[in-house]
Amino acid sequence: MRVLGLLSGTSHDGIDVTVVDFHENDGALRGTVLHEDSIPYAPELRARLVAALPPAPTTFAEVCELDTLIGQAFAEVAATASAAVGGVDAVCTHGQTVFHWVDAGHALGTLQIGQPAWIAERVGAPVVSDVRIRDITAGGHGAPLVSFLDELLLRGRAGVSAAVNLGGIANMTVVGPGGLSAYDIGPANALVDAVVVAEGLNERGYDADAAIARTGAVDEDLLAALLADPYYALSAPKSTGKEHFHLDYVRAHVDRLTGAGRELSVPDLVRTLTELTVRTVAQDVRAAGIRFLAVSGGGCHNPLIMRGLRDALPGVEVVLADELGASVDSKEAILFALIGWCTMHGVAAVTPGGTGAREPRILGTITPGAGPLRMPEPVERVRSLTLG
């Protein structure tokens, strides 16, 4: 079965897409990546999305319009990718997260927009969507869903190993003799991106090659204040997002610092926020006794982050996720292709310990394609996964 995976992450800069051809034999699943790409949002659409995200106020009208516009954008990306490989059997779309509701340490709701019916209409294949909420109804955080893929890729390694994804938010999956644990560590690129956009530092909306951060210095007082956020002290499972870590969050910390008579340049701010990612990830890796760490996501292209992690973790083998068969930029799109395959085959795509759910659940809602919805024969479970 060929499944097309789609997502836009917490950096909300564009749409990642991949097509994976899956073959299963007695629970052993092999996936061949046929196509992968990343398409930036149109600047005007991204600007509207950013303007509607919390803590900014918005309206139901704007949410409705963005749901349609993002759905149409996803549909065009999916149609192009499907045509490139000669068609697909199913699509799984994550959509665009606009709010993740966590209260008193429990996830109570989550909202992803990007209407899947536009994708089903454009591609003609059934579309799996809204994949996080079923896990939340079973007591999980709906995140990090990538723990399902990580566990399959890390399974069988000696000692304690982990995979960390450095998107807008950093999440980590830890696999060891004691089982699996997965959670959101905190911001990876979210805060730096917010500052770059707000200050108009470049047209890309992120600190490419750490060009800005490399001209600044870490402000230890600001870093200490940021590290004191109670979120970091919470035990797993836990999840977070831009409803917590956003531009006003940064500005409040900076205002307290500058109100005390301190000056802070923009490069120093960007450098300090970059170091925040290094410190929070490194301290959790050390605490878990990890010896092998596979890194993916946009943050792995930041030389200051990667050098900082390797310097802070001398006893840890730090590699890119490509060594596990999932490319650093397409890993999460591969995940959603995998979730789509699992949902179509009746397989729960959640690993106990991965999200905090009481039990695994089959994820998502299915929108039929051009014809009648015909489900393949159910599979009991996925025992192994090989990507090539």
C-alpha cells in the first residue's frame, strides 16, 4: 500500500510530504520512500496563520477560512506528490496545530486545521486525519506520536537510546531496558523563530545556519530565568506548544531583565534562546543515561545546536536520524504515512509509555476518496519496521 504522509509542524513554515510504499508480512513491515519534499506556505497564508495563533485573539470566521485555505494548500501538495509516483492508496494528514490544550498536566484537547475533504477531493484517495485526539481521550497527551516510529527504529539497541526531534518544540523518545518514555522537552526553534519574524531579521523566518546567533553571546541571567520555567521540572508524560512558548513569553522575560537596568541586543537574545534548546535537551539526555541519540528536525541544521549537544554530551553518540533509515527532514512525514497505513489496517499506532495513554488506540478519522471506502484486511500489530 502506498501511503502519502503530510504535515506542517510547530514551526508552521510549510508542508512536508512523503510517499512510502509499505509491504507487510506477518507483522514485519517494510517501507520504501518513493517521494519526499517540503513546500513553503505562501507568505500571505503563513502571515495570516501566525497572526491567528495564541496568545493573539482570533475569530471563528478566521479559523474557518484558514481551515479551508490550509486544506487547499495541503491538497495541492498531496496531488503533486501523488502524481509524481503514479498515484497513492491512502493519505494521512496531520494538518496544522493551532492549539494544544493542557491543564494541570493533562492534555484535554487539541486542534489541527487543514480540512481533509479538500485533500480527498483533489487526490481521490481516502484520507486519515485528526490523529491526535483519540489518544487524548484515552488519557494520553496526543504527543509525541513520533514515539511509535522511534520505538520501532531504536528497538534492539543495547543500553539506553533515544531519538530527539528539534522542530518548533523538541520532543524525545527514550528506549531502554526499562521500557519506553516519550515527551515534549520544551522549545527547540519556536522562540528563535518568533524573534526572527518579529524583528524582521530575514525573509526566511528562522536563523539559517545560526548566522544571527553566532554574532551574539549567551546572557546567563536571562538563560537562568528561562530555565526556571516550571514546565521543565514536570515528569513525563508531558506535552507543550506555542500556547506556552511564544513571542510574548520571550518579551516578558526580556522586559524583566531590561527593567532591572540591563541591555540586551537581538543577537544576544537569539544566541541565548538557542542555548536554551541545547541546555534543556542535554540535561534530559544526561538524566536518562542515554548513550545513543538520533537527531532530526530543522534544529539539526543549526550548527550551534549540534555542536552544543556534542560538547555537552561527550559520552553520547550523537548522530542524525538518517542512520536509522529516516531522513532528518522527512522523518515526521514518514511517521504520518505509517500512522495512515496502521489506521487503514486496524493497527493502534501508539506505544504504551509513548504518550501516557491508558491503552493504545487506532488513531484518526477517515474521509472517503472518490469511490467507496474499502478497508484492507486487518493486521494484528506491527512487530518490526525497516525503511529503505
